[in-house]
Amino acid sequence: MAFPDEVLTDEEEVVLHLHPHAKAAVLPSLVLLVALGAVILVWVMLPPTTGGLIGVCVVGAVSLWVGVTRGVYPLLVWRTTHYVFTDERILVQDGVIARERRDLPLNRVNDHVAQQSLFERMVGCGTLTVDSIGEQSAVMASVPRVQQVQTKLYELIETDRELRPDDDEEAEEPVLPLARQRGAGRRSPWRSQRPAGPRPRR
């Protein structure tokens, strides 16, 4: 299933569009094959009688339930999970019926970590965790070529910082101490003003 382009801005360009690694589809595919094989085996082995027909129906119903819940649905989840990296943000979208999407702007990313188990290193995938300012994060599991994706993410962040420099770097005006601010330009009302010149004699 294609990623909806209407969520992108007019000037936004997609750099990477990934689904979870194909290893997520191996087990559901095997479940579908086993369920189909069980129905065919029972259909061939049982006699064409009423009892045999009932057995085929029971095995077919169980195989259908297992195939849908353990085979078809995980495959739909795999295909409807999108990891999209653009030149402005990271989008993580998943969900078959109820859809959820999380956006992380590149200029707010402050950390990203790639983790791989031994098996994930063998098949070439891993988990990429991206932390953003404001205690927001996105965990992308089974990312294909996770090391290369992390490197590309770093390049996107650096490019975004060069194109959009931080506006908060403004020179701070010197602030006078509070005591000097309060006393500046004023004289105490209790101080007597003496006339200029020598003091008169009595």
C-alpha cells in the first residue's frame, strides 16, 4: 500500500520510504502455507462421507481462523507500516483500520540510536530509536539496512541545520546590576545640599 502523498507539503521531498524488513512476513507466510496444506491433506485423506465432510469443514474453519489472524493480518500490518524520511521530518505511520501517524521535525531531533541483535545483524535490519525535544520519540522496528538509514538520517539533520540556522543565537544586551539601576540618576532625598563656596564663620 502506497504512502499518502497528501500528508506532504508542496516543497517537501521524500528521501527514504521504507517498510519493516521482509523477515516480518516470513512467519505469516509460513502460517498461511501450513493452514492451506492442512485443508488439502484432510480433504485428500478423509473419506467422502458425512463424517469426512464434517471433518473437512472443522479443519477448514480452524485453518481459516488461524490463517486470517496469524497470516493475513500480520501481512497487512507489515505492508501498512511506513517509515518515511523527508528533507524536513520523519513520518512513522501504521495501522490497518485505525491509522496512527507520528511526525518528528528534523530540527527537533536530538538523538538517534540503532540497535541490532545477532540475528538482525545476520539478516540486515535493526531497531532505530529517534528522540526529539519535548520527550517525544519514535521507535522503528525491523528497519532494513539500519546502519545506512541512521547515517542518512544524520546527513539530513546536518543539511537541515545548514539550511535553517537557529534563530535563537542573538546577542544579549548587557544588563546593569539591580543596585545600579535603582540608584542611577537619583539622589537621596535625605541628603542635604550644601551651598558652594567656603563655610560661613560665626
